[in-house]
Amino acid sequence: MKIRTAAAEDVLQIKPLYRQIIARLAELAPLYRTDCEQDDEFIKKTIERESSDILVAELDGAITAFALLEERETAKLAGVAPRRYAFLMDICVDEKLRGQGVGSALLAACEEWARGRGLEYLELNVLEANEAARRLYERTGYKKIVNVMRMEL
């Protein structure tokens, strides 16, 4: 398996993986997630922007996983420490390859991406209902920092 930075010509191979993650999130959180297609332009612009990248995992020439990373800064508010960090917006491993170490390898590459930019930490959000993803993150050293609570009205 090879992990590399995505290029514009990878969009067509990234889109089916986005279908998997969007459909899964819509299943897990149907009240605030919808099943839809990811826009080609969104993927292309993410690849082109200096402050973001998509890392892809290739196996036998096919893209089998991706991670979308953004460089961010903490809010400039009283009492908030100024920090530059990486935010893992999306990550998906082809459902046929889950449980084979691809996700762990991709997370390690995300950490290297953040270190290479001099960022202080890597942050992500995960749905409480996404148990498999939570187990992966916990197994690789991620810690719960904040609980977001919601009351449906």
C-alpha cells in the first residue's frame, strides 16, 4: 500500500469512497445528515488549496482510502490559547478493506502531514454512534476532549 497526496485526476476515484462515508453518516445520524453526492468541485478545491490536502491510500493502483485534512487556527477569543492545528474533516477506507490496517496507516500519514507543517495537534470529530471509527481513534491514541450535547425540539 502506498499513501500519497491526491491530485486533480484522483477525483473520480475519491468520489465512490465519499459515497460510502456520506451514506454511512446518514444512517448513523439521519436527523442532521443526508445521503447525497459529494461535489467534484469541493474535492478539486480542497486538493488545490494551500491550507488543505487529501491523502489517498493506493493498493494495486486503485485508491482504497482517503483523508481530508485542513490547517486551522484556534478562535481569537479571550481565554483561548492561540494554536495552529490540523483538522481531519473526512476519512474513509473502502468498506471491503476495513479492519486490515489501512485506517491506522492513513491516520499515521495524517499525523506526519501535520508535523511537517509545524502544527501542534490533530483534531477530528466522530459521531458517538460510529463505534468502529471511535475504536480506531482510541486504539491509535486519540482522546476525547469535548462532548457536544444536543436536544432535539
